[in-house]
Amino acid sequence: MALDSAKKLEIINKFARDEKDTGSPEVQIALLSERIWGLTEHLKEFKKDHSSRLGLLKLVGQRKRLLRYLKKTNYTKYQEVIAILKIRDK
């Protein structure tokens, strides 16, 4: 479930640190979250799609690692990102 370029650009502009930023942890977390939400909706309809479920679990793990890194390096930005994306904090 790839994101279309318009939606991707909108997310990047919302979370980027400056106009050329596309790879900061905040942007990566936001893009992964959008893909996770899309896959979650897909799996609600197609419950037996196990390959997509495996991909979803990999994306969740990747987002978790990025969140852990962001929490360790910039806690205030971490709090902003999880508040905007409505992600639970342990």
C-alpha cells in the first residue's frame, strides 16, 4: 500500500525541519505511520492476507526503533510527534 506522491509531500512538509528535509526521524515516523494505518485498514477487510500482515509487523518494528531513537536524542520533538500522530507512549 504505497503512498501517493501528493500525500507523501504533504506529510513531509508537515514534519520536516526545513524545506529540504526528507529523512529526519520525525518525517520517517510520520510516513511509516501513514503506511501502517493504510495496511491496518486493508487487513480489516482481507483478514487472511498474511504477507501484508508480515509487512505491517516489520513497519511497526521500524517505527518503534525510530521512536526510541528520537526519544533518546530529542525528547521534546518526540512528545510533539506522538501527540500529533496519536501514538501511545509506554
